[in-house]
Amino acid sequence: MPVGVLFALGSYALYSCSDAIVKSFSGHLTVFEIGFFSALFSLIPAMLSKPKGERWRDTYKLNHPWLLHVRAVTGVLSATMVVFAFTTIPLAEVYSIAFLAPVFVTIISVLVLKEHVPTQRWVLLMISFVGVLIVVRPGFRELHWGHLAAVGSAFFGSMTTTILRTVAPREKRVSVFGVPTSYLIIFNGLMMIPTFVMPTPQQLAFFVAMGILGGVGHLCFITSTRLSPASMVAPTQYSQILWAIVFGATFYHEFPDAIAYVGLAVVVVAGVLNVVPAEVRRRAVARFAILRGPAAAKAPAAANDQKPADTKKKAA
């Protein structure tokens, strides 16, 4: 499995831990206050992992200023919407809708980055989309604003990922991390002023943990986009559904129904297959064919046995 994909899996595991903490603030603090403290404490791992030769005062010395600022805006919109979704609907439903992001990323990576996406990957992405529909079941159950917010977060998150894939190799890491983080701190800091509530010591401890987990996850994700194409990194987001089921059941007593589990299984299987490199899939199919058809393996030998006979005929 590509190293970039491994970094992406690690980043989404850390994101899931952070997201589970976000849900604990539901009904106690506003979306903007949660976003502010999360972004603020995410600076801790960033400061400890700053690359040598880079300086924080050079954060805004950019090679692609417009792209980084657009990425910061889409990042703010995506983060705000997903926090709202986490605090209003079950974790598994947020993730299942958020899994539309790989579909958006793949489309944008083809149109903008001119990446080649094999037909098999398109088919698997469409199967994943069908799985999302099975989980959410629009038209068959009541939907909330949190569902719409999750869709918006997926769309803006896909734009953020695609832009990151474009600028990450050409910008300093302090810029790639610092610009969107500063946007999050300023935006949420201003928006939380009218309804600010002083967090309790326990809530502050949760904020520190959430910020560190999210910050390390962001750094891992930046690394993953430097090492692998966006269309390959994006499907690793499907791994979050496993964490959603575990955390939702353990901490919030959220248990999807049988139909939802079917949809989640479809999403996970298609997502995992999408991450597996094509060469590995081909080898697996070849081994399966050998196990199923031992007679087919003898066919080449029969053909080879025919060659000496042909040679004798020519000699005669």
C-alpha cells in the first residue's frame, strides 16, 4: 500500500477521535466556540513539528496566494458545517454523508488536476455513493439541517483537498498549515463573541486533546497529499465509518439499524477496494483464477508439448 495512503489512514483515525470529542459539546457550547478552541490548540503540534529552515513569520510569503486563501475559506466553511453536523445528528450519519467528498474530489482531480482515474475507481465511487443513500434514505425518513450541513462540508472539503494537492509541493508547510488555521481562529473568534461561555476546566482539557489530535491529523494529511494523488488519498476517508460505529456506540449510545449497516458495509467495502492499488487487485484476481481453474493451468503445458512434435515434422 502506498505510504501516502498510510498517512491518510492515520490522519483520519486522529480526526475521528477529535470528532468524537466535538460531539460531547453538543448543547453546551456554540459551533463557533468549538471551532475557535479546536483551531487554537491545533497550533501545539504544528509548533513542535515545524520543519527546519522554515519560520513562522514567513507564513504569508506565498507562491500561490490566491489558491491558499481560497483553500482557507473552503476549509472554514467545511469545518463549521461539519461541527454543526456532529452536534445535531449521529456520528455514523455524518460520516456516511461526508463520504461524498471522495466523489467530489475525484471529479475535481480529473477536471482541474488532469489526473487519470481508471474506470474501476469510478465504479467503486458510485457504489459508495449508493451506500450513502442506503444509510441516509432521503424521502423515507426525516432529514435535519445537520444532514444538509454534512453535504456542504463534503463539497467544500473536496475543494480544500484538491487545492491542497496542488499547492502542497510548492508551499512551505508553515504556510499550508498556518494560513487556514489563522482563518479558523479569526472567523470563529469573531463569531463566538456574542454568545461566549467560559469553558469549564474539563471542557478546556477536552479542547486541548481535540486540538492536538486534529493538528497531528492535519499534518499527516498534508504529508499524504505530497506522496499520493488526491484521487487515491480521498477514499481513505471511508475508514472513519468504523471509528464512528465504535465511538457512537461506546460514548453516545448510537446504534444504526439493520438497513444502515448494509449501507455502511457497501461504503466500506467499496472504499477499501478503491484504496488497494490496481496491481494488487490484478494479482488477487489471478490467484483466484488459478485456484478455480487448475485445468486452465495445464493448457499452456499442452501447447508447449506440441512444439517438439512440430519440430520433428519439420526435420522429417
